[in-house]
Amino acid sequence: MDAEGEMGEDEVDDEGGYMAFDTRFSKCPDEPDVLDWTVGLRRYRDDTPDDPGKLLASLTGFLAQPGYVPEEDDDWYFDVFDMRSQHAMHAFRVLVDDATLIEKALKGKSLSEFSAVAHLDRMWVNPDIRGRGLGLRMMREAQHALGRYGLLVILKAHPDGDKVPNAALLKLAAYYQSDKQLGLKPVSNRKRPGWLVGSWDEPVVHAGDTTFFNLD
């Protein structure tokens, strides 16, 4: 999950109004069993309540819920992943090729127990407001919104850049794993560095998370 920036912290802080998290869903036009979603941190202005809000950070992905997880030669599932991003296409291969490793990571839980898959595809945080735990905060928001019985979550911890060394992938993956509520586990640090999976069976709410965000 990459990141890129647009504005400086002073500009973010001086614009007035307030910042708040929200989660937005949209049905995929061609696939009724798929929902696209975005968790965002937005700047809202007090004088323009109908403004959709300027996006300051976001986590995007999709939820496929056909009642089972991908299998080899599953054209429907492959198309759902392939149409989105390179990471999503690779996520499909991890799910299919490394089912045994995933079950081991999830303490022997069989993939037959899962009926839906959520892929966390892209994280974006303005560089000038990083270092405040926003990435983990948005992932917990996704867990709250997406959590349901039988949900398998998959993502790749991937810092900025195209050719990222494995050490950097593992470092970011360790950061994501540091939030124990998310319950993310490595598929294989050797074979699949950076790839994490989790079982989000419940819409868990973190007691310290609030709707609003303050830079201070």
C-alpha cells in the first residue's frame, strides 16, 4: 500500500473546520457480490456543510462475498481481483497458491470456513501528517465497517516505490502487526514477504477511536 502527498501540514492545519473519518461503500456495477469501499480522513469546512470534504488520508479496497474463497481456475474471482491493481492480482495468486500457508498462519483455520474476502489495496496518507498512527487507525475503521462472520482479509505491506527491498516490506508488515486488534499474520516471511492475512469475524470497535481527528 503506497502513499503520496499534496499539501503541507501548515496548510492542512490552517484551513479551519474539522477533520473526521468516514467509510463509503459503492456496489460494483458488473458484480453484485462485490463492494468497493474507502475509509477516509477528510477536512470539512463549517461554512460549507454540503461539501464532500477534502481527502487527507485514505484506505481503499474491495469486499467480495460470493460465499467461498478463491480456488484454482476460478475465472469469476480472478476477474474481480485482476480488474483493480497489480497488488490485487498478486493477492489472488497468494490466496490460491498458498492456501496451506494461510491456514497455518491462521492457526489451522480451514479456508472452507470463510465465505468472503476483503482486499486492502491502497493506503494514502499525506506525508506531512504521517507519524500519527493514521494507517492503523484507518485499518481499524475498516475492521469495524467490514467485520463479519467468515471474512478473510489479505493485504501486502508495501512502502512507497517500485523496487522495495524485502527488509522494508517486512518492517512495514511488522508495524501493521503491532496493532493486536487487527490480528494480521504473515503468510510467509520467506516466500511472501510483506503479505498478511487475518480473520475479521466481528465488527470490532477500538475504545480509543473517535470520529474526529485533531493534529494536536
